[in-house]
Amino acid sequence: MSGSTRSSADLDPRRRKILFRAWHRGMRETDLIMGRFADEAIAGFSEAELDEFERLIEVLDRDLLGWITGEIAVPENYDSPSRSSTACSMR
């Protein structure tokens, strides 16, 4: 079951795949956070932002949730202005 309210009909194949993956991560909490964010932002992402979001999708649910809630520090290799704004949007 997806909580997505966005149609993927107008998206290119790469964006469709990313949107699906954002809603089907494993832990329902991260599905909701990543999926809702993807619903709102996926159509406007540049290729570089798609690359970064795909990289975030690969992060383990427990780590990603810890970063978003602030319980775990974001590792340097994931800490960038773009990712910081993404994380703020997901909160």
C-alpha cells in the first residue's frame, strides 16, 4: 500500500522509480517521510538532486530516521546544504 497522492503518469521512468522507492522503503515511518517529500518535490528535481535523493533512499531506515529527528548526527559525507534543506523539508 502506498500513501502517495501523486500520480506518476506525467513523470519520466527514472522519477517514477524513485517515487515508488521513496514510498516502499520498509519502515512505515520513513515511507511516510520520504514518500510525502518525493510527492511534493520529485517533478522539480534537477538531475543532481535526483542523484542525491537516490543516495538518501539507500540509507538504512533507522539511520535516516535518526538524522531527521536529530537523534543521530548526519555523517559528513551526507551533510551538504542541499541535503540539509531536504531534511528540514521532511521534518
